[in-house]
Amino acid sequence: MDTKNKDLLISLKSKFESAQRFLYDLVQENANKLSNLVETNYQLGLYHLRANNLRDAELRFRIVLYFRPKHHLALYNLAKCYVSKNQKYSAIEKLKIALGEYQDFPEAEYLLHTLEKSSKIEQIPPSVVQEYYDNIAHYYNDKFSSKKGHKTPEYMSDLLSLHYTSKDGDTNILDLGCGTGKCSKAVAEQLKYKSITGVDISKNMLKEAQKITKNKSPLFDKLIHLDFNDFMNKSSSKFNVILAGMSLHFKKDLEKPLKQISNLLAKEGLLVFSIEQSAEGSNTVISSSYENFCYTESTVRKHVKEANLSISALDEISLNNGQSILVILCKK
């Protein structure tokens, strides 16, 4: 091959490689733009869904699915839009597609089982609990105020004060699922104590709890952002009083969390907790209003006994909205 032809081949090869690089960069640039388009619309969909702008949320999730038909999170959140619009069967369809694409998806599985009224639900996924309370944190205290008939924290405090006497204010209190701190606040008004520790999965609820003061100092000595089941697994501390106001009812079986609580109770320590009572015979069912289970009194007594705790007092209170709440005081 002569020098002229050789140079021509080298030149063509160089131009071909340049063209390849150009096409690669072009594809990457468009892929990034598409990715940004998908992510931007997905985030906008979440924003509108939280604001209950269902039409805008549905539009954004549909745009995502136009470009990425197997986007399991968009399918899941589009299903939530349908649930809010009472389009049950459309929601079920999207959830089944999402689970077909991504099988390890407890949130979608939970929502599907809820819509199908399945008995397979054993617990509310922690992420669902966290999202629910993060979204309502800023108006939680107003919505569930004692003025509107929600006096469960005060009732728990009264029950505790009748059965527990603090010794020179050396009482260490643990509030599991403390939320905005309503139970601890009620108890602190009646009980001498040394310290109060609050644990909650919702960061936004803890922000509200931080605002509570007593004698111009923060009510809580510690506020821990953690699923309280994880906290109980890790903690070696002992507490004289453990509070669980409407926070244990995210698992169908109460035995395990009650056993964990028993391990954290000091000698002669007390647990006081409240849960929503089931109005459907002997069944443990999902509440029609909130993301939690409801239990019968007989079921609660059974779970408490299995956890090697004894019931000192059990009362039923009725709220203005028709809910029936069980308040239970236990000791080792």
C-alpha cells in the first residue's frame, strides 16, 4: 500500500472515531436529558400528590410512565392517586404491574392487600407510617386536640398517676412513638420525673415535640429519630415508665413489641399504652380512617399475657368521632 492510500485510511479512521465519539456524547446527553425529564416529573408528581392536587399529580406520573413504562414508583404513586379518587380497580391494576416489575416492594404490596381486603397484612410498612405522620405533623396537634375530644394522652396520664408513685423524682420515662409529645406533656404535668426520652419515626413530628417546654426548658431530654422497634432492639437502658400512645398498633401481633418493652422496663416499672378498639367481632382489622390495626379487648389481653406482662387496669374511652380507644396499664 502506497503512502497516499495509507494516509487516507488513517484520516478516515480518525474521522470515523470522531463520529463515534460524537454519537456517543449525543446519546449520553439525550439520555441525561430524558433522565432529568423523568425525575423532574416524578418529583413534581410527589409534590402535587402531597398537596392533594390529584389531577396534576396523575399527569406528572403519566408523563414518567410514557418514557419509562416500568417505573415502579410512578406506578405505585399513580395507584395512590386512583385510590384518592375512589378508582379502586385502576389502582389495583397499576399496583400489580408495579409488583410484577419490582417484587420487593412492601408499600405496594400493603396497598394492594388493603384494597383487596386481604387478611395477609401483618404490619403497616414503616415507610408508610413515616410518610403519613410526616405529612400531617404540622396540623396534628390541632386536629387531635383535647378540645376536639381527643383526650387519650390525658386519660393515660390520669391512669398512670393512680398506679405509679415516683421516688424523689428519679423516674426515667420512655415515650415510644412520641409524635408531637402530647402523652409526655400530659404525664409531666402529674408525675415527678428525672428524664424523658422520646423516639419517633417521623422527623416532622419530632420537630413539633422539640417545641414543648416546661419551666422554660425543653420537656424532652432526648429526642431520637428512629423506628422505635429498632430502638428497642439496640437499647440496653431501663425505664421506670414507658408510654406508647396510639403507636403500637402498626403490627397485627402485639406480642413481640410488648416483649421488647418488657425487656426495657425497670423493676416495678409500668407500661401504659393505647390502641384503637375493633368494632368487628373478634377480628384484628385495619382502621378505615388511619394507617393502623384495631383490636378487640380479648386479643389485647391475650397478647399482653403472651408477653409475660400483667394488666393492672384496662379502660375503654369513646372519642367524638366514634372511635373507641382501649387504654391499658401493664407491669412485669
